[in-house]
Amino acid sequence: MASERVASGVTGVRSILLALPILKQRFGERLQTGAAIRQQHAHTLTWVGNEPPDAVLFAEDAEEVREAVEIAAAHRLPIVAFGAGTSLEGQVNAPHGGLSLDLSRMSRIVAVNDGDLDAVVEPGVTRKQLNDHLRDRGLFFPLDPGAEQATLGGMASTRASGTMAVRYGTMRENVISLTAVLADGSVVRTGRRARKSSAGYDLTRLFVGAEGTLGVITELVVKVYGIPESIIAAICPFATLEGACNTTMQAIGLGLGLARIELMDELQMKGINLYSKTDFAEVPTLFLEFHGSEAGTAEQVETFRAIAEAEGAMRFEWARAPEQRSRLWKARHDAYWACKILRPGADMLSTDICVPISRLAECVRETKADLERSGIMAPLVGHVGDGNFHLVPFFDRTDASDVARIEAFLHRLVERALAMDGTSTGEHGIGQGKMKHMAAEHGAGLQVMRAIKQALDPHGIMNPGKILPEAL
């Protein structure tokens, strides 16, 4: 690939030696080359190895991003956009070196248009920051990927979603338009603030999920929503995983006003009890949230209760009070850290797949059987309202046979999802970790993606080594 030729060997070293002094002269101390900060700007959250950039630049506005990209382009220096570093498939690694462009200081909320229910933000704005700003206006931004400090630029780049996607959609549905700097330093605005348009190609959707391989996002227009009149949280333990999945499918089919419906298996519930000092039943459990009017949510709760009881629910508890709702959702948000307590000192990774909801119970059942046969310990947690679930296998990265066993399981997991007309990833993205599945999932579509990449980034400097596997 062009990116590998540019960023390897003598050519790559020459690019670095020529570009970094120019960047240093322009940006001064905001260009950092220390080993520790470079490692912090590479991937560290799962088993993909840490591959640091040659330098980190802290940009403070869109014009600085444009200037930095222009300098890098002139010397064919790879660029990796960085938000908060919470991605899970190696998206912020720099396998060919180059420049990590840290956008965390671009954290201004430019405008909130209450009447239009949208907000204009810079890419370094976090979801927590935006919601804190919106709260007094009676508004909120619903997407919750589980990391409060995730930046909206990063969430758009990975096409993130999270616990409320079942009602409010993913970043794909919630980014109205964006502005990005392309590989040659030119700037493109993908659309206006109108809620719909049939004018030309949908460039916004092209950049949402591109993981920085087509350009660097410098501004977004996102949807915001009115805080619902009534919010009811609930917890519902089941005798079986299949009962929980069947309840989910029926509730979605009836169109209940579910904002969240999260599944945790018995192993994950055990971890939550140990970590959060709770006393939940250690059985497959649904965590739910209903949004709507007072009368509407009350009716939806009773309808859901009837469905759940018919599918083997052990009990059904619900809460309206904010502090009680927070207690329930804190347990869900602690899931990642709760996993660590199950096998202290073990290595772990987080992976996800997504299947049509009608195949969810089957996919979960077959996956659990596969784990048992393989002797792999892996808690399960899922955004099951849209057929998306996560597994966190434990392993020993120093044991080659253990690593091989996990890799074989992950391959079977993706094959199972694709066989059910699902996808290799519902929200984590491709990055480096899942490139090997792109051909099987997209077929001829992969060549279309390569053609787009070549047209917008002919020298392969925008986050090289991500999404698109090397052409054979």
C-alpha cells in the first residue's frame, strides 16, 4: 500500500527528519517527542501492541489542524488523530510512525440551537462535557459508549453508539454534518444544519466511521434531545440467557419505548457484585430504561413485565428516583472494571459483534457453548436491543498457546456473526484488530473503500494501517 511505502525505511526517516523541525518551529512546546507522551498516545486498552508516533502535536483550533496537515502532507508524514484514547481496536496506534494530532484542547461548544435541537462542537468536546452544558436547558445528548471522557470527534470517527442506541441511534444517525481537513490540507464541510437533504452524495456518513483514514474532523453538528418527562429504570433477572434474549426481541417487536436494554450474563453479574459491593442475583440479567410520558412509561413497564414473566423472569424491579436509577446504571458502567476482579492479574480484551435481533438468542447460545468447549472464561455484556453484545475473554499474553486459543475463538465468533448476516463489530470499529475480517464481510465493497481512500488520500498519510487490509 502507498502508506506503507511512504512510512517505511529511508523514505519514512527522511519524512520525519524534514517535517518535525518545521512543526517545532511553528508550534513550539506544543510539539512533544518524549517517549512517555508518545506511548500515551498509542493504543493501550487491549491486546493490540503499543505503537507510538514519532511526535505528538496539541492543536488548539481548526486552522492549526489545517497547517499541521499541510506540513505533514508536504513531507508525506503519517497523521493519526487522537481524542481521548478510549478506542478498543488500535485506532490510535502509529504502526508507521508519524504525527499524533491531539485534538483534546479543541473542546469548545460553539453553539447550542435549542429550537433546532442541535449543537455545534469541536472534536475534543466529551459527551460528559456536552451533557453538563445542556442540562440546564432541559436537553441532553444520548449516546453513551460507556466512557464518560470519550470525545465526540472520536465517537464520530469510530461510529460509536452505546447503551441508548436502541432508541436514539448511533453516531451515524446523530451527526448532522461535520467539517474535516483532508490529506492535502484542504477543508470540506459535509453539509448544513438542515435535518435532511437530498443534495448530492452523503459525505457526512462517509466520514462517520472512517477512523481518521480520510481526514481529520475539526467540527461537528450533532443532534440533542429534550429530557423526557418520565424516566424509569428497571432490572430483571432471568433463569436463562435465552429467556432474556427472547424478552428483548418481543419488546423491540412491540415497539416499547425502551431507551436502553442491556444484558449481563451470570459471570458478569458476579464480577459486578464483587467490584461494586452489590447483591444482585448472579444470573442473566437485563438492565432497562424507559423514556416517555408518565402514563406511557407506566404502561410500557407493565407490558414488559408480562413479557418477561412469560419468558422466565425471576422478578422485576423498577425505579423512578434519579438516585435509584443512578445506582442501577453505575453497576452497568462498572462492567469493564468488574471484569478485572474476576481474574486479577490476567490479560483481557474487549470485543464485540452484532447480529439481527431475530438471531440474537441463537448467536448468544452458540457463543456460550463455544466458550465452554474451549475452556475460555469471558463475561458477556450487550446492548441487546440492537443485537450487539460484547465479550471480555481472559488470557495470558505470555503463553503462545493461550493466545492462539483466544485468536481461534475470536475468529469463530466473527464467522458466526457473519453467517447470521451480522457484522464483525457493532461499535468498536475495525482499527488494526479486525482488518482481517473486512474481505469476508464486505466482498467487492472493500475495493470501493480502497478506491475512495486512494482518491482522498493518494499518499496514504491519514491514519495508515487501519480499516483496509493490504491488497494481495
